[in-house]
Amino acid sequence: MDKQYQHQEIEDKIYQLWLDSGQFAPVNKPKPGAKSFTIIMPPPNANDSLHVGHALGITIQDVLTRYHRMLGDDTLYLPSTDHAGIETQYVYEKNLAKEDKSRFDFDRQTLYRMIWDYVQNNSQVAMAQTKRLGASTDWSRFKFTLDKDIQDFVLTTFEKLYKDGLIYRDYRLVNYSPAAGTSYSNLEVVYVNRTSPLYYVRYPLLPLGDAKTKDDKKIDTSSKYVVVATTRPEPIFVDTHLAVNPKDKKNRHLIGRQVLNPLTDQHMTIIGDDFVDPKFGTGVVKLTPAHDHDDYRVAKKHNLPIVAGIDTRGKITENGGKYAGLSVKKARLAVVEDLQAKGLIEKINEHYQNRVATCYKTGQPIEPLPLPQFFIKVKDPKHNLVKKALASLNSKETKIHGAGREKILRHWLKNLEDWNISRQIVWGIKMPIWYQVDSFEYQINLSFIDQKKQQKFGLLQDLLKKTSLKTISKGLQQISAGPDVPFIISRNQPTTTKHKYLPETDTFDTWFSSSQWPVATLATNQTTDLKRFYPTQVMDTSYDILPFWVMRMMLMCTYLTGKSPFKDVYLHGLVRDAKGIKMSKSKGNVVNPIEIVDHYGADALRMAIVIRSTAGQDKSFGEADYKAGRNLANKLWNASRYVLSQDADSFKDNKSDPKFTLKLKKVVDQVSEQLDQLKIGQAADNLYSHFWHWYCDQVIESAKQNQVTLPQLQAGLATFAKLFHPFMPFITEQIWQELFKKKLVTDSLLMTSPWPKNSL
RNA sequence: GGUCGCAUAGCUCAGUUGGUUAGAGCGCACGAUUCACAUUCGUGAGGUCAAAGGUUCAAGUCCUUUUGCGACCACCA
């Protein structure tokens, strides 16, 4: 054995030894009565290589997996990668932009194929990195979120939801870019500070009818106008209501009164809602439900009409009367001019600073538009998904570990709204929806790539005048069918000749497929896996995706199986650098875990990452911590080197230490208990101190003073090798192989040797 | 504005249902070492556990208030 531990020469060899043993996979015939222990790896995004955050998760998961494998549980650690819909497409489009191309240059199939190839490469990299970290994952059960069988599983779930009446189609305001001809997710919207004119518009106030309350009599009725400050006067013609805050002393008397629409002279009622900020502008707002997210919510709450004034091309709709067909920009000028002519503009603040939503790509304004989207009912009376998730928290069927996060989860669940699962991107699982085209050509907007590779878009009935449905279908990019267009659910093109169909181009929200992950990965593996490994034991993930992922897994998996998908949710913290600053590419403080592995060894990294870590709490570490990990590895190495070099002769005068066995057992009990309770950081810390400051500093030293026997020393080493193995698998396995060679232990592989709890 | 956290040694952080003298790593000071390991060993300095009040035989730990920091959600017409 070398004087210093050389991880470079050992890690790959040891990983291969484990792979060759085939023991990462759960044993074919588990012992009767063996409990199952399952961890499904949260799939890392397959659009980039792993960062230290992944290393933290993988270490925690692998520590628990290795511990339970040694306990003799029927253990499965299932690896995977995620297509990460919007994020991946975003990353990929950035790369396209470098070549002066965009997604609009390609039809769906071509674009999908290109992203697929890109992701496959990254997925391979992520898997190789996972191996370098020592993850004892069963590679034969690996799953990618866009594998054919996973896609089929997700579609089956959608069909089941539809049959159970939990799927519906409804309008939702989406971020639509008329310039690009598509809608965007919130991630793709860039808010830009701009100076735009703030118009103070006068709404003629109708005289009071008969005063009904005492208060009404006191009100000064001499004011002729209600003034509203707005940056967006152009859709005023579709406005039907104004709003004030009922707590606003200055304006609350206006609630229930009527004004004239300054453009159409229609009567508008003033309503009360506390979303209005009395201190802003005049304290009175106009409601444009079809084109503003707040107004939309308020309109829904008060059952107000939602009238579209702007269409997907960014033009004023027919509802706009004389303004119909004008672009938003031109309409604004025209509207302001008309209002000024009527004397209904009190003043204009030309220097108003506001935040404008723009398209990240074109820089053009985003228009919130109501478009039909698919939703999952989360509080259906018959299948109340939220209620079941809350029930499993109440009954402790699922426990949340991590600094008060259970309260946050409950808060999210209670306030959860129906889940919009439509995404207007290519990179994902395509929704199995087909729209009936015939008789509804006038309600279908779409864009496609024609035979000359040119992008065309517009209303289907217009497009059909020049292009065949077949050509449109072939080059289809994005479709938007009106709410009345009939649709059928089918995985393939409908074969019926009765109607003609075009497919929905939306894909499922990434989280819709990942919400089924624990069930989907097991159900699409070996036939008995779901029964054998579900519910899983531990779900480890970082706390920032608690609502997006963990909560939705609880909703969907419970819906699919009747059982909550995991017993314990371990929420690890975010990884920060040595100065406590959050890692990000822009700050340049991102650490590539593989560089640490190269330099200090995987064991050193794993130890540095988990020691003294706590669920739900962020952790920062740097060079000093890696060094400490490496030093520990070296300490283990040299203690082993010493013990292995001793022979019975030199120990023939040694007396047995009567307290040794008891103390060792105490360490085993403590570490076991801490691991059982998922106190991984404490277990590591505990192990570190006892090994270094008790076994090395005291036991080995007193052995030199003839106070400890050689068998005691050897038993201590073998036991610590076992205890350290979940944390530092490579070096401990290597030490074990030396012990095995000297016939000091009987198991040929430390990884599958029994945990010392029962063997002392 | 709403919700949830955090505050312990110079730095980064542990501290189990409240229970001896509050711990670790790094850093610091002094010393040692051909005998497993200088990626080592020994000795030591360093803490009114954010502040105030309360419960208790006993509080870093439980309760209340205050201060500072952070995260998430909502909002910016």
C-alpha cells in the first residue's frame, strides 16, 4: 500500500468491480420478509452537465441506498434524466441563435429531432458524471423522461384523467408575442423598464339615482368625471367596469355608481375589490380582463365579461369598431387622439416608468391573450387530489424533512388552483389531441413551414385558399383552435374519413410527466417492480422545487395508485460557495463536481458535501472542506496501512481492552440511529470524530502501548470500513479488498456485506 | 403586503423528546516528529448561543416581543 491514498488509481477500478458484481441491481430473490428500500433519483436536466447541487443530492441518496443495501433491504436506486421542456428548448434556442437561426425556421418534427440529439449527448455526460460520484444506481433500470414507454405511460394517465372528468379546456391568459406568432412561458418573458406615457382618462360620471343610504346623500355629486390613470388606453372600448378599493375612503363612495365608456358611451359599473392600491394613480382602475393578468383574475372573481380586444396578430379585433384591424401601436395613437378631441384626457405624464413584458427573442411587447388551454381539476369533488395529499401528510404516511417546509407545502396545497398543463413548445410529450378542421376553419389559427421553407401564419380558412391541408399538416408549427372546435383524444392520426383533423401542437408541462415519476419509472420496468418497490422510501430533492415537483408527485401518484409515493421527503439545501454566495453561471462561482473528484477524489467530495449538512438548510463549502475530506481519506488509508502491517508476533504481549467492544458498539448504534432518522450530516460528523479522535488517536496509540489486541484492532478497522462505506465508498471498498486478501474478513465485497449492527 | 426560515468561536456550520464543563472543520499561537499518516501528532487561546422578558429544579433548545438577514408567493393599472 502506498504511503498516501491515490484516488486516481483506485476509483475507476472499484466502480468497475461493483458493476461487474451486478449488485447495484436489487437481488433476484430478496430474502423472505426483506423490506424494500427504493429511491428514485430526481432526474437531472439533460441539457447541461451536473453541478455541485446534483452531487449533494446524489451523495445523500447514495449514502442511504448503500446503508440499506448493507442492512439487507431489497434495495433499488433508480437513475434517470429529464428532458426539462421549456428550459432545454430555451437553452437550445440560444445555441441556434449563435448560428443566426431560430425555432421558427423549422417544422416541429425537425426541431424535435435536433433537440433530441443535443440532449442525448448531455444525458450521456450526466450519467458518466453520476458514476464518477460513486452512485450505486441500477443502470439496467435507467429511464429518460421521453423514453417511448414513459411517454405511453404519461398518455395513459392523461386518458384516465380525461375519463374521470378531471381534464377540461378553458381560456387562460397566456403571454403571447404577436411578432413571433407564438405564446411563451413565464420563463421566456423579459421585463424591461421603459418610460411610457401615463394617460389620465376621464370617465363621465352618471348622476346618482335615488339615494338609497344616508351616506349617499352626503356625497358630493358635483364631480362630473372619474379619472383613471392608465398606460394602455387602446383597449378601452372592451372595458366594462372600473374598480376601486372598498377601504379607500376617498373613492369607496363610487362603488355601484356608473360611468360612461369614454369611447363607446356604454354604461360601466364601478366595483369594489381590494386588489386596487388606493395610493397608486387616482385610486381607480379600469378593468381589461382579456389583456391583463390581474384584471382577468378580478373579472373571474366577480363574474364579469371577458371581451377580447386584441387578436393573436396584435391587431384590434372586430369588437374595436372603427379601430378594428389597427395594430396596437396605431390604435393607441388613434384612441388618444379621439379622447383628446372629446376633452376626456385630463393630463399625460410622459415620464412614467413602468415594466413592460417583452419577448426575450424579438424584444417586442408581449400581449397577454386569453387562449384555450388544458387543465387538471385538483379539487374535483369525486377525485379531490388536494384532499388526498393533505390526508397523507396528516396521517404521516408522508413526512417532510427540512426546516418548516411542511407548513409551506400545506399552504401551497390549500391555495392550489387548477393546473394548466398546456405548453406551447415542441420539446416535450405531445398532447394526444386532434381538432376537427372541417366546418371550423374560421376558428383555427396556425403557423407552418411551407414547401419553400417559408413560415406562414394566419387563419386556416385563409391559408387553405393557397395551400393544401396536407402541406399545412406536414409543416405545422403551432395551432390555436377556438374553444368551440371539437376535439378527440387519440395517440395517432384519426383514421376516420368522416372528418379531417389537425393535431394539437402543445406539449405537456414537463412537471406533468415528472409528477408521475415514481410510478412511471417502476411501472415501465420489470413487471413486478411497481408492486415490489412502490411506495418508495425516500425522495431527496432540493427544497426549491417542493411545489413544482414534490407536491404534484403527491397529487398524481396518489391518484394513480391510491398510495402516497414516498414515506420521507428529504429536502436538501442549496449549495453555496465558501463565502455563502449562491452559485450561478453569471457570477462565475459554479463548481464542477468532477473537477473536485479529479483533484481530491470522490470520497473527499462526498464527505465534504454531507458532513454537518441539515435538511432544508443551505450549505456553503469550498477548498478547505474538500481538503478536510481528502485528509480524512488519507487518515483512513494510513490507519488501515498500519493495522494491516501488524502481525500476531508483535502483539503477543498485548492485553485486551475491556471497554473497546462496548465503545465500538456504541458508535455503531449511534451512526445507525442517525441514518435511520435521516440525520446524515450528524452521522458523518459523528463517524469522523470517533474514527479520528478515538480509534486513531486513542485505540491505535494504546495498541502501541500493548493495551489493545490485534483482533480488536482489526475488528475496529473492519467495522469502521463498513460504517464509512455509505459516505466514502471507494476507499473503504479498497481497504476491504486488502482485508479480504489477508482473510481478515469473509465477504468478498464490502458493498454487499452486512451492516455491523447485527454482526458484532 | 402575505408566508416560512435563519441569527452559536475569526470564517463555514453541527447541537437529538429541555439535563454535567456548548462541539467540529478551517484559521490562529506554541511545541513535536526518521517509530501508519507533515494530507501527521500534542498543548493552548477564542463563545453573556442577536437583544429583552417569561415558563421550569434546569433553557442554545419551549413561549412572547424587538432587531438584523434570507427565501418563496403576491403586487407595481
